[in-house]
Amino acid sequence: MVRKKESLKPQTLEEEVEELKKKFGSLIHICLPPKDVLEEIKKDLITAQVSILKIFKTLLDYQIETLQNLVEQDTQTKEEKKKIQKIKVD
């Protein structure tokens, strides 16, 4: 077995940064799925966000409709009370 002699030359900061970039790049490359899978994941995330927003919109519309009905009922009862007044009979 032949061993290579390691140089005792200290690495410069630039060399260390380049080495870290290579290691980090290879790690990310291993962890990330292929590009087409990433695009599918992005599409699914956007679809999920749209679905959640539609749910909130539906709930908000329902709440608005309920409150409008309450206001209409309140105004109708006030109008009915105004119409029903005691009539004095002589």
C-alpha cells in the first residue's frame, strides 16, 4: 500500500470555501429529487394553497350571508313594530 504524502501547506480561506461548496453541493444534489418531481411538488403546493384560500372564502361568504340575514330580520321586526301601534278609539 502506497501512501501519498500530505502537504503541510495550510489551506487558504478561499480553498476551504470552495471545498465546502463542493461538499454542500453534493449533499444537496443527493437530497433533492429530480427537476420534474420538484415541479410537481411546487404545483401541488400551489394547488393546496388555492384550496385552503377557497375554503376560507366559502366560510367568509357564509358568515357574511348570515350577518346580512340577521340585519334584514332586525330591520323587518323594527318596521313591523312601527306599523303595529295602538289606535285610540273614541
